[in-house]
Amino acid sequence: AVHKAAGNFDRALDALRAAQKVDGNTRGIDFNVWFLFGEVYAAQGDLGKAYNCFNRAFDRRVETFGLKHYKTAEVFAAFGDLAGRQGDYACALEHYQAALICLLDEFDDTDVHSNPVKFERTFLKKDLVGIFTRKIDALQHLADQKNDPAFLDAAWATVQAAVSAIDVLKAGAVQSEEDKLRFFRESAQVFEQGMEIAWELGPEYYPAAFELSEKSKAIVLLEAFRSANALRLAGISDSLLERESQIKYEISVAEDALFKGDNSRELRDRLIRLQTEYRELLHTFEVRHPDYFRLRYDNRVISAREVNRILTSRQAVVAYFSGENARFAFVLQGGGITMHRLPSEEALEPLVEGMRRGIFSYFLSEKRTEDAYEAYAVQYAESAVKLYEILLGPFEASLPEDLLLIPDGVLGYLPFEALLTQKPQGPATRFKTHSYLLHRRRVSYCYSATLWQ
């Protein structure tokens, strides 16, 4: 794996061949080794050899674990990736659907337009969301290839299923840092895919896209609360919080053992007892500690209609969504909602950093020369104008006086009031003459509209 990540494919293959010799060709670990061979060949671009190795891994995994297993799902996903690289998205989609079937006991629908609706196993967090992202991507490609909106509708339905799974998994057992990062990355991809699809489907989907944006922020906020140990502020004893984590962990271990073939009566009875205890604990939280329960387990977010009911005629909410490849702004005012696709050719991080440094860096510098003062002023002005053009320029003229801004990502570091609505007419150091946004709008902030409510 280390050699593959570094692009040293020959050394990676040598290491795998050595692993086969250590195993003595006893078929003890070959269900993993053949899969790793396939990954290396796929990374090399030799898709034929990759397919053959994945095939051998598939035969051994089905023989060892059966079809309903995450190890088998992993191979179906790999088959789907190979088909996608060759442009055969219909074939890729069938493989991703098969992977979903492998991961869920109560889901067996081979129709690629169908999705699972029940998500109960906590340990599936390592696999499920990633399969959904691949299925959504294949459906989007098919919609483009075949010019068939039915595939885009199916992609939207798959986004909804993926978000339902994310809602369950985000409150799951304690995860390693690696698992958390993977979960955040894959969840963020689902939300961005949802935004892209809603934009293509049109205004009817904007309210639902706004709710997706709110859910994406809820995941980050929840993890921030966890990291700061702020959950204890809800007044729950440490012993209850520890018991909650312990039960989740024990359920995850028991389910994993069951999934790996331990069908003993003792294990099944233990799992039933743990699940019963967990439901009782949740009921206790809901009744005695409603704030904690709402934070951890209530997945509802405010709707666009609810936001508009709260706003006055002189107020508007501007909520941002920043993805890896696209960014959007939602404007809620006058009882309606509009969605704007913002320019994404230029990265926001250097612009935000440039504006902030332009404001304060001169005063922290040891060399406060006239040239440095002017250079920082120019840096601030250029960044502030560019950010205004990207973030507010497309729709600011239609906004009322009072704005509630919901930033996303790096925009949380941006003082919007200091944006410039046009380039300075004179020297950048003549700050009194600049056209600041604060001259035209009263601005307030919140991390999410749900939190604001």
C-alpha cells in the first residue's frame, strides 16, 4: 500500500508476490492479496490485469464470506470503478447496486433506480457512504450520456438515501481519526453531488437543496461540539455519556462478528439485549435531556419555508455552500428562495487570506515602511473587490438592507462588511473613500439557519 501510494508500482507488486510466498499459497490470505494486486494494476492503468485479479479475489471472498459481506461489496465497487474508467457507466451502476446489496441484509433490489431505506448497522460507516457516492456519480454520467432525465431523478433519490444513511452514521460509535476524515470527505461529496443535481433539476428543488446545505453544516457543528467536550454542557453525567459510547461500541463489535459468520445463539441474544438497552437509553435522553437528544439524534433542519416565516420584509438570509468543485448561494427573502451558482474558477482560500492579511499584516510587521503600507492596502482592496464579485455581486442589488449571512468553510473567516463593492477610485490607502459593503447593508452572522432558529 505504501509503495502504491508513492507510485512505486513494481515494488508494490514485488511486495505482494512476497506475501503470497509467505502465505505458502495456502489460500489463507489470498482473498486480500489478489484484491491488492488488482488495485496496483488499476493504479498502473493495466485494467485487464486488474479485472483478472479482482475476479480471483471475488471468487475467494464469496467462498470465504458469502455474498452478504462488506469484503464482497468491496470487489463489486472495484469492478464498478473499472467499468467507469472505461466509460461504461451502465455496467458500473450495476456493480455499485450489487455492492449495496452486499452491505445490507434487508436490501436485495437489483433495479438501479432503487435504494435501501433502512440503515441500522453502525460498522458500515467505512463502506456505505462511499458506495453511494459512486452510484450517484454513475447516474449523473448516464444522465449526460443518454440525455435521459430519469437517471438524474434516480441520482437525486440516491442522494436522499445517502443522506438518510449519513444521519444514522454520524451519531454512530466512536470512530478513529482516519474513519472520521473518511466519513467527512465522503459525506461532503454526497452533499456536493446533491447541490449539482438540484441545480440541474431546477427551482422546484432549491428548497430541498437548501436543507441539504443545512445538513452538511450540522455534521461539522456536531463534531465541533464533540471535540470541545461541549456535549457535557447539556447537564448529563459523565457516566451516562460513557455508557452511551460503550453500548454503541459493543453493538458495533457484535454486529461485525455476526456479519463475519458468528451465528451463535449467545451472540444474537447479546445483540438483542444491547439494542434494547440502547433504545431505553435514548428514551431517557429524549425525556430527561431533550437538548442533548436534539443535538445528537434529531436530524431535522429548518426548511426554507420556516426561514421565510421568521424573516421580516426588510431581512434576507444568504446561505453559502462551498464544495470541492462548485459553490452555491441560497437567498431567502420575500417568502421565496433563489439558488445561485457562484464562479468557482478561482480558489477562495488565497483570496480570503489575502484580504485578511491586507487588513492586519502591516501592523504586525517589523518593517512598517510606506511601500509596505501601500502594498498591503492594494492586497486588501484587490481581494475585497474580487470576493465581492464572486460572493455577492451576482445578486446583491436585489437584497434588502438587513442580511443574515450563513458562511461555509473558509468564508467563516471573512469579514463581509469590509468587502468592496467596486474598485477604489483613488489610491488603495485612501480608506475613507472606499465603497464598503457596510455602507449599504447591515450584516449579521450565524453558523447555520437551524442554529439561528
